[in-house]
Amino acid sequence: MTRVFSGMQPSGEPHLGNLLGAWVNWVAMQREAESIYCVVDLHAMTSPTEHDPDTLRHRTVDLATSMLAVGVDPEQSILFVQSHVHEHAECTWLFNCITGFGELRKQPQFKEKSEGHESVSAGLFDYPVLQTADILLYHADEVPVGEDQRHHIELARDIGQRFNHRFGEVFTLPKAVHPPAGARVMDLQDPASKMSKSQSSEKGIVRVLDDPKRIEKKVKSAVTDSATDIRFDRDEKPGVSNLLEIFSAATGRGIEELAREYDGRGYGAFKSAVAEAVVELLRPIQQRHHELADDPGEVARLLEVGADKARALAAPTLARAKDAMGLLPAGEA
Ligand code: ATP
Ligand code: LTN
């Protein structure tokens, strides 16, 4: 059976893009593949702006709760918090020692994230090596991620291949799988940019936990254009097209069919219908989120079960890697 690994950083409140671009797919995959999903809190500490400990703790629980609420099922998949499985950090060190400084320096995401910041941590520089450990420790075959992660997955393959070549076959080489192009939700205020936890303005982002009034307000003030026709055309009508895509993803109905139904009725009526569809999509997720948030003991228990299962897979792989690299096993001489 194919094994899938993916992770998300607790770097802000999750939004419609995370739900439609990642989680819907994660939930679908857990039925067809052996799926492992991770809240990558160690990655979230690498942000070039100093992180706040209480916020990180809070966001970690919240992100795990959201993943459970959208339907990541701990019976069908493994859901855990990265820092609960110390093998990730340890394996990162092994990989650090076979990764070139130059390889990391040219990573596009590092360039982007470090630009304009005076002090950048070694952690941010090393981010892709930690991501490599996440993936290779579990022998993942496929890694569902956005296009922006392509270089990181390529690096993971390179490091895995290098290790296997130098020290013997230990790691499986992963491949990235990208969601369909349509699964990219754009900022409501700036439909040329993707909706993002860290980049979008409050008005441009629909958060998974926004209440119905807020959702309605945001969708209704989404940037469209000065015409009145409703049709799908990403270049000419990026705002309307984004709303059509969201509408379609939220209702399961075709984009063309929705465009035909609403064309000629004005942007007001169209936006109201989109807002309502988003509210209905999020309603059961929010309901489940609130139930889980009322029972933090249960969330903690599920995460402990997840970490135990993850460790059971990661520990033997790490032990083999250490042995292959010549680290003396404890108890041997
Ligand atoms: P940040 O702003 O901190 O980079 P983000 O909101 O852009 O956060 P990530 O944490 O980078 O999101 O991504 C987590 C997952 O969600 C990835 O698989 C990514 O492809 C997906 N994702 C993020 N934003 C969108 C979006 N606007 N549309 C579709 N998928 C998205
Ligand atoms: N860098 C990824 C998050 C991430 C990840 C992973 C994704 C960390 N470790 C392992 C897939 C597999 C991001 O920002 N989307």
C-alpha cells in the first residue's frame, strides 16, 4: 500500500485554502493509502520573526483540533505533533552531515523567507533538512503538498539517494504529489495572490473558524471587477473566478453550471450565495471543532496515540540509519 506523509505548520489560524487545497485531499487519501499527518511545530519555530511560546502551544493544539474536525481520522491514519517524536530532530542531525551548505543556500523558500530580515536563524536555513527527516523516517512514497514545496521534496530525494549510495539502502525516495490547479484559493482582496496565513490581510482570508456573519462580510466585500457578468476567466476576471472556484468546491457543483445559474443576477446575489455555501461547508467543521475544544483531554489522548504509532515506525528507521553511518549502538563495544 502507498504510504503518504504530509505536514502543516502551526504558524497561524487555518483558512479556506488550507481546507480546500490540503485537508480535503488528506481526508480522501486516508481511505486509499496509509496516511501520516503531522503538525510540524519544530518548523514553526524557524520563522524569522521571534515566536511566542504561548502562541505556539495554542496554535499547535488548535491545528491538531482542526485536522480532527475536518475528518482526519486517527483510526485510519496517524496524526501527531512533530516534537512528540524526537527521532525527527535526531535524524535531522544525521542528514545535516551529508547536506551541502550550498544546497541549502540556494533553496528558493529560504531566499524568500530570509529576505529583508536582519537576523535569520540557523533553524530557518536548516528547515528543508528537518522536512527531509519528516518524510524519510516513514518511508513515505508520496508527499501531497503545494507547488511551492517542490524544491523541498527534490532535496529530500537527493539526500535520501546520497545516504543510500554512501551507507546502504535505508531510505525510500519520495515523490511530491500536487493538488489539481483548481485547488488554489486566492486572497479575497488580492485575487492575484494565494490566500495565506502569514501574508493575507484579515479581509482577504476566510478562516476555518470565522463565524457566519464574518464570512458573509468578507465574501461580500471580495474584490471583483466593474462589469456584471459571471463567468470563469482567471485572467480577465480573477476575483469572480476565485469565488466560482470556492463556490464549486463548497457545493460539489460544476463551475460552468454555477456560472450559468448566476449570470445576469448581479454580483450581490452571487456573493450572497457563495457566502452561504461557505458557511454551510464550515458549519459541521466548526461544530466538531467546538466539541473537541471542550474536551482537551480527548485531543491530548488522540495525539499521544498518534505519537506512539509514529515513533514505532520512525525509531527502527533511525536506528538503522545511525548504525549504517557508524554510530556505535548503545550497549555494544
Ligand atoms: P504560510 O503563509 O505560513 O506559508 P499558508 O497559509 O500559505 O501558510 P502553508 O502552511 O504553507 O499555508 O501550507 C499548508 C498546506 O495548505 C499546503 O499543502 C499548501 O499547499 C496548502 N495551501 C495553503 N494555502 C493555500 C491556498 N491558498 N490554496 C490552496 N492550498 C493552500
Ligand atoms: N514545508 C511544508 C510543511 C512541512 C511538510 C513536511 C509538508 C513540513 N514538513 C513534510 C510535507 C511533508 C509547508 O510549508 N507546506
